[in-house]
Amino acid sequence: MFIKDIRQKKANTPVTGIYLVRKKELKKTKEDKPYLMLTLSDKSGSIEARMWDDAISANTLFQTGDVVQVGGIVSEFREETQLKVDSFAKLEQGQFSYEDIIRVVENPEQ
């Protein structure tokens, strides 16, 4: 599912999609529990995402710039749509289409 489509979904809607990891940061909650703060993108835009469970081990399995398949649910925080990531898998070249990840200019004169 493209990010533009996620933004139109209601909270608690399950989603899956393939995204580029633009930003990844291991942080801690006020209760000192680790979580991953992510910015994911595809050709339709970007979205903030959080991974609350297994954040420390997940942090070592993919890096900024990697393409990942994500499973999660739509959530809202401060009236902004976010994605709560429940699962992910790092993808290798050939397992995804770059045209879905990076916006391609079809007519450069436009």
C-alpha cells in the first residue's frame, strides 16, 4: 500500500507495504523503554512510523537507506497519521521495484 493511501485510512487499519527507510533512530520513552522512530517513504510521499516491540534487536537488522517490507497498523498522534510497525523484512535488489520507491519524472519538461 502506498503512503498516500495510508493517509486516507482510519486508525487501527492494518497495512502492508514496501518502503525506503529515510531515517531511523533508537529512542527511549519517558519510562525508559526503547523504541524505533522511523521515517518511511515511497514514490507517493513519506510517513512517520514507530516500532515499539523488539526495538533493540530490530535496530541492528536494517539501516537508513534500506528498503523494507512493513506490516503494521495506522495510528494517529497529535492529529498526524503515523504507522505503528509490527513486523518488517529487509528486501534485496530484485525483490521490489524502484519505480514504487522513488518518484520518477516521466516528462522532464513538465
